[in-house]
Amino acid sequence: MSIARFSPFELLLLKSRSQVDTATLLLLAWVLVHRQQVSEGQRRRRLAQVTAQFRHGHELGPVMSIAHSQDLQATQLAAEVVRKECSNERSLSILYQAITVATDDGELSLNNHYILGFLADLLNITPATFSTLFHELTGKPLQSAEDPSRDAYWQVHDPEYHARKARDAHAAEQKAKEAEERQRANKEQQQQKQQNKQRQQEEAHREKAKQEQAKREQNKREQDKREQDKQQERRKRQEQTQQQQRQRWQQEQKRQEEARRQQRERPSSPPDRNTRALAVLGLTPGANRADIRRAYRRMAQLHHPDRFYSGSEHQIALASTRFQRIKSAYDYLMQNT
């Protein structure tokens, strides 16, 4: 099975001993990369501390790389896994960990304010519960997120904002005046050119009108002659077309008869093999190769035997059998679609 079709995070999920732990790991890494004035080494050490009990079974480096790359598809996939697999108790634990790594230095960045709100909504934790948990962990009430689109935000975070804005406005006004003056001068030049061009066009139009009148008279005579020739040619083409249609009809009858004969002689393939393979992947007849690939990835993630490593031997054997059926159906469809 080729692994080139999977993203880096999908490969981590496939190899993970616990997909929900791997998904939670990425969401916490997402919070850490938005911590301000924190080194990469500190981020990795902090992530290792809060996830020491996780059972994912892989290194933290690839997860941090995915978080730094701002891979939205990976983040969405992690959110789907967490939302599907987490209980209420586990959801509160994840939000607890996220608040902890977001506020170690006592400050909550604007990005992490929105990220924590997203996680609370994802985990079905009410705003009141979220605010209470935040206050208990930080000793501070959860304030509303600042709005960067308002001037008040920049007055606090960038005191030079208004002075710079005034300078930019003045420079823009000067450029507008200069552009207006150039436009006025260009407009006068264009008007003069347009007048000269209009006089030349009027003279050219008068001469052209004379030539066109003579040409129309000549064309009328030639058109009458061509029309007579066309009528004769049309009659000939109609006769040829009728003859060709009769020949094509006879050839088509022969081809259909030959196709029916070959169909009767050709051995039939096993009935419904394609339909059964589509059903294994949860598809209906008419699915294309792209649909088949997407369905295979989804089914492989859900039924891969590695997800059942902690179960009984019987569960692992059933998972292996299901996965083999999915793989066989995929291989057959890709060869015959």
C-alpha cells in the first residue's frame, strides 16, 4: 500500500497507538505555537510535560512541525477525531490542558483567546463552564477578546499607529494632487489628439464610403453568380448525403450484429463483483476513482488493526479480516474502474 496519498498528519494517525491522543497532541501544539516570547525548546518541553501519560507512541517533532505549518486540514481532522472519541470527562481534561499551556506566563495571546474558545465549542463545553474553569486555573476572569479592527486595540498595542496613519494619509493626499495635475495635462493633450484624429477619420470615412459603394455593386453581381452555383452544388451534396447515410446505416447494422455475436460468445464476468466491492467501501454504482480513494482512506483509518491493539485476540482478528476486505475491494476497483 503506497503512503504517498496521505498527508503527514494522516500518517501519524495511522501509526498512532491512540488516535485521540495524537489529535489532542496536535491541538495542544497549536496552542503552544501561538504563545508569545517562548522558544521552540520550551514549547516542546512543555508539550512533553502535559502529554506524558498519552499513548500515541511517536515523537513530538513531527506534530510541532505540522502545528507550525498552520495546516488547517490537519487541524480540522484532529478536531473531528477529538469530537467523535472524547467523553465529557476527557473533554474537560483537554480544555484544562489547553488553558494551562496557553497561560503559563500569566498572559493569554489574542490568537490563543480565540483558539481556546474554538476548543470549548468543539468539546461541547458551555461558555459559563469555560469561564469558570479559566478563572479557577488562572485566578483571573476570562475577558472578552480584543478586536484588532478597532482603534482602541492599536492605541494600546501600537501607540504610533495614529501618527503613522496621519503621515500615510498626508502622503496619499500629496500623491493624489500630483496625479490630478498629471491627469489634467494628459487630458488636454488627449483632447487635442482626439480632435486631430476625428478630422482625419471623417476624411477617411468619406473616401471609404465611395469605395464601399463600388464594392457593394461588384459584390452584388458576384453574389448572384455564386447563388446559382450554390444551388447546383446543394443538389449534388443532397444526393451524396443520402447515399452516404444509406451506406452508414448498412455498416452500423453490420457492426451491431457483430457486437451481439461477440457478446454472446464472450464469457461473462462474475455477477455483481463491482457492486459488492463498492458496497464494502460504502459506495454506490457510478462512483469514480477519486470517490474510491477517499472512501478507502476513510475506511482504512476507521478499521485499521492498529487501532485495536489493546483489545482481545478475537477483536484484532476481526479487525484484520475487515481491513483485508477493504483492501481487496479497493485493489479490485482501482484495477477495473
